Amino acid sequence: MMNPLLTGRLAIKRLYDHEMAPLMARFTLTRMELDVLLFLSNNPGLDTAAEIVQLRMLTKSHVSKAVDHLTERGLIQQARDEKNRRRVHLTLTDAAQAVVVEARDAQRRAVEQLMAGISAEDTVVLDRVMRQVVRNAALVIESKEG
């Protein structure tokens, strides 16, 4: 029998993609571009491409391409850090707000669908277990890359 962590990942991704697909089509955004917008919206204070790459475990080149395209479209702005000129801060523009509102709603729907029938107590346990699974994965990746 397949481990539910392995098979579940695909099912969760498919559900999430299903919820995001209409937004991506309506706003002509790639999944990576939508992920960058949502990261900036959902993580105040974390506003650099490097933080997106590190925390979401994404490829630098894909994030960079998404940031460039979002900047060209006027959905984010880039500003160099005054103390460290190599560091660039990203901020959502007013034009991005409609996308972000709809995308956050799609995220909420996906989570509600995933958590249907799961008790509040089990939700707490699942949250704790998944946080540990993610920490374990990050530690293994860091030890192999570092």
C-alpha cells in the first residue's frame, strides 16, 4: 500500500490546481506568478525573492522570471534596500489586490474541501504533524545541499 503522504500530495495538488485554474486563466497568470502574489500577501514582512525561494523551496530562476513578469504587468513593485543594494523588496500594487482577494478565496475553498469531515481536535493534530513533516523534509534537504 502506498504511503498516504506520497499519494496525498498529488491529490492535494490536483485539488489546489483545480481551484486556482480559473483565476490563472482569467488574469493570465502562471502558477508561479500566482504563488508569488499569494506569498507576498500571506507573509507580511517577507518580501524578497530570496525569501520566497527559501521558504517555499522554489527554483530561483522560476521565481525571478515570475517577479520580472509581475513587475512588467504592474502587479508588484521592486525597491532596492537602502542598506544593502543587492537586496530587493517586493510589494503588491493596488492592481494586484483583485487577484489576491480571489486567490485567497480559492485557497480558503481548497482548505475547506480538504478538511471536510475532520474534527477540530484532529485538525490540531494534523497541523502539528504536518509542521513536523515539513521541518523534517527541510532538514534533510539542507543537510544534502549545505
